[in-house]
Amino acid sequence: MAVTIALDAMGGDHGPAVTVPGALAALRARPDLNLILIGSQDILLAALARHGAVPSERLRLQHASEVVGMDEPPAQALRGKKDSSMRVAINLVKSGVAQAVVSSGNTGAFMATARFVLKTLPGIDRPAIIKALPTIHGHVHILDLGANLDCSAEQLLQFGIMGALLVGAVEHKERPLVALLNVGVEDIKGSEAVKKADALFRASALNYHGYVEGDEIYLGKLDVIVCDGFVGNVALKTSEGLARMISQFMKEEFTRNPFAKLAALVALPVLKALRRRLDPRLYDGASLVGLNGVVVKSHGGTDAVGFEKAIHVAATAVQNRVPQIIGQRLASLHDHGPHVL
Amino acid sequence: MAVTIALDAMGGDHGPAVTVPGALAALRARPDLNLILIGSQDILLAALARHGAVPSERLRLQHASEVVGMDEPPAQALRGKKDSSMRVAINLVKSGVAQAVVSSGNTGAFMATARFVLKTLPGIDRPAIIKALPTIHGHVHILDLGANLDCSAEQLLQFGIMGALLVGAVEHKERPLVALLNVGVEDIKGSEAVKKADALFRASALNYHGYVEGDEIYLGKLDVIVCDGFVGNVALKTSEGLARMISQFMKEEFTRNPFAKLAALVALPVLKALRRRLDPRLYDGASLVGLNGVVVKSHGGTDAVGFEKAIHVAATAVQNRVPQIIGQRLASLHDHGPHVL
């Protein structure tokens, strides 16, 4: 099945300098993929030309006259920029021309606009941001990563259901193992919302592991970890900061003196393999789940490698019919009760 | 000024096998220090003998017949184990025999018992857990790390005040820079409690930086970072988990094949320097601030190096009169308003 994805080609810190080569790489990697680049026609034609490329049937251009600024208030972007590359890209999903949209632009504006245009699936209060993180063995999906800051127990359960359905669909897992992030694994631990959510998870048909603490995120024993968006965002950003600090310490230690520099030279292939393994670009692409359509956010400061990865995340979600599966299951959940999960 | 510290010698995963050598090392490092080991007299005498040591004026023993289990419910330990090594150690602070207590035992029981016995300082609703973390430049103190899960804006302000006073006292800093942990740095971002706390911080006399995101924890631009205990605990544990994963990846890459093993051999001094720099034991010792007395928690799985570090954290807090300073400032804050900070 061919997949068509609309790209906000002007978004992110670097705009077309990143989105255009990312799009070209994705097209080469995936023969079933069609892309629509949305943005200033002149700028995009010039960016394509720099890569020796022109528009084609698989790579169409669609003009949009405005760009949402990275620091622009979401409400202002939503109300004031009806012809932004971001908005036009989302509209293409709404009208059915594309099945997914990818942007590395302003996160708040992207979430607000996608939610306004595409609407949440029936039974979902609010969409959530879900993303894969590397672990000691494989990877884990975690949500919410910042779309919802003060969450009720019911919302946390919806996140768990959406996360399990997404991982089940894209990784073809029968019963993904779902856990609730908490500050201890004993029953008595936890905030009120988390304790209530634990009871809801236990009563559901989810394959529920129970509580996990922050250090278990990276152990690789789980498929889905659920938390509110404040906690998830802090966990994700804290991890980014710590990884950068360790990388900085490594650089400092391996350049401290002539012997260390020599050691770095000898260890270079090993250090490169290590860097590849921890490369955050390989995990670019956070999905906004719970909407009528596939919506993927790429990191604002991403490069072409990361943006291409986000396109693949979107294409995989489309091919595995993630929004349709979540919509259908939630409808039968509503009609027949929680045993249908 | 001589400092006397009561040690829960039976606590932690390893009990006297860790606490006794940790205590002996601290005594060697700090001539002004006196320690009281609390626990089973027979076991402690035997543990001392294994290190060729006997009780002395600087290292007294005090018998306690019970031990709080690492997984025992805090309420049960508080009500049922009046003669536990933990409880007796805390009592020695209450009675003025010791100025501080250090335990690597059951965190919940330690917090509950310390709070019950020592009471909070006037003007403090709840004590908070504060700890130093390494950063790219130096270190930062972060609180709360798990004593309070659902926090009001007023509590977050109290944490900020206590954190600033502690760092000011132990690091002799005039106006420590304090930030609120949030999911974005724009005004509109944040949970309700954090947004309200931001207004309180701005109205206070604290040297307030504003919001920071998780990745800024490790940048080393701040002295104190404030968050609720759920978020702080997740940030801390997530960091521990990620550091372990990176360390595991390094081990795997440096043993993958004969060339990698050779590279590891050449790079060994550099890798050792790196490991020393990231050694979590150097940051052992989390303080429970806001109580009448210095209360320091060492990591449950700590070894003698970490336990000794926690003793130093306690001794430094005593010498710099942290509880007295917090108590006095809070009293003048109450009498004269926030400009006295």
C-alpha cells in the first residue's frame, strides 16, 4: 500500500536545509512512499535543486505563504496563520490527500493545530505524545511526553490503551507489557492520580506489569511506560542532558593529555560504534496519538538523518493503520467493555 | 567544633559490612568527628574486629535490639520497632547527644521516623529530600527527590528557600541561583502548581532564575533546582538508569572483539578516569531538610566509600549549622516578610 505523507518543510531550526535532504533520503529508502513538501515554492525548488532534485509524482510541492515561528505562542499560530506550512500540511491529512503529517516545527503550535484540525478519536479526551527510547535490550515506548501536564487516572489509562495498541500494531506484538511510572514499586507509593490509575490498569484487560521506577525505563523489560506529560517530559529531557554531559566528559577525558589522545585514536572505532548506538537521531519521531490521522513530531534541532527517521515512524504508523486500530478498539471498548482489549 | 554523628549501623543492603568500614574511613579523614555506631553490640564488635578496630572515645557503640527491614512498611517500623538501630540513632539527635543521623536503611521508614521524632522547623509544612548531582561544571542541588509527591506552590517555595539556605551555608554562597523545573521555559508552560510557584518565586527575595527544562539540570549553571518529589525522584532514578545503560553499552563495545579489547587495554587509564568522574558514590548522601537536626540518607545499596561520603555530607551540614540557619531565617521571614532572605 502506497503511503502519502505531508511534510512541514519550513519547520524546525533549519527548515528546508534539513527537511528536503531528509525527504529525499526517505524516498530512496522506501519505494512505496510519496511525499508532499509544503512551504515557500521558491525556497523549496531552490533547496531541491541544491540536491540535484526536482518535483516528481512521488515528491510533490505545495505552496504555503506563512511559517510558524519556533517561539510563537500556539494560540497565535492557530488563529493567525491559516496558510502556514504546518497548517497546510495538517489540512492535507484532514482532506485525505495525505495519511500522515511530519513537522520539526513549534511543538505547541503543531499539537494545538493538529488537535484542532484533525480532532481526537471518540473516547479520547486528549492526544498524547509517544516515542521510542533505547534500552539495554531493544527499546521501549513512553507516553505522555508533554501534551498533558495534569493528568487524571482515566487519562493515564487511555494513554496505556493507546500505547499498547500502537506498539501492538507497529511491532506486531500480541500483548505488549505496560507499566505505570512511579516513585516506588510498593502499593502505598505514588501520587493520588497514579494510585487510582493503578487500580484502573489492574481492572483493564491490558497486559499490566504494575509500577516501575525511573531507573527501569532503560532496562528493556517493558513495551510501554505510562506517565503524565510533565513527568515524561522531565524524564526525557533529563536523559538528553545527562547523555550530553557524559559525552562531554568522555571528550574531555580522551583529550586531557597526549596519552589520552593516543588512546582515543586507538579506541576510535569502538568510540564510534558507541556513539552510533547512543545516537539520538535514530530515535527521532514522536507520535501524537489519539487523533484522526498520523501526526509525527521531529526534534526541532534535528538534521536530515533524524527527519528521515521521523518520516519512517510516520510511514510505519500509516502502514499498520494505527489511528484506525485505536479508533476501532476504543469503539468496541465503549460498546462491549474492557475485556475486548 | 567537634561534630557527633549517630549512625544506623544495621541499615542498608549490607549493614555493618558497609557502615563500619565507612565510619572508620570518615574518622580517619576528619579529626573533628565523633561517631556513634548503633545496632547489635555483638555484630558491631565483630565487624570492628575484622578491621582491627575497637570502640573508642571517638567511635562509641550503642546497642539496639531491632532492625528495620528494607521493605518494611514505614508505619509498621514507626509504631512497632521502638528499639531499632534507626530509631535509636534518630533519638540521639533528639536528645542532643548527636547533631546528625546517617542511615542507608529503608527510606520511607527513615523519613517517617525522623519527621515524627525530630519534628519540622516552624513554618515548614513538610521536610524535603535534597541532594547534589554532578554537572558539566561542578554540581547542582535538587529538591524534592521524593518526600512529597503532590506539592502546592507554597511548598515548592519552601523547598526553594530551604535549598538556597542550605547551599548558601555549606558552600558559602551569597545568593545561590534557584530555578523551577518545568516542561518549557515560556510563561504559558507548566502545571498549575508550577505556574503558581513561579509567581511566588518572583515575589520572593530569592535569586530566582526562572524555569529550566530537564536537560538543563546537568549544564551546571544553577545552584538549586526545585520540583515536586514525584518529578525529582523520576529525574534522579531515570538518570541512574541511563548512566547504567551507557556504562553497559561501553562495556559491550569495548569487549565486542579482540581489537576492541586491545583498545580497552590502551584506553584503560582514560576509562578509569571517566568512571571516577561519574562515580555515583561520590554523590551519596541525600539530606532531609526542614527538620530540627541533620538527617542524611545514604543509598540503600551503597558501599563503604558511599557511606563515608554521606557521613561527610552530614558533618558539613552540622558544621555550617544548616538546621539553625533555616530555622532562624524562616522565623525572621515570618516576622518581617520575604525581603529578609
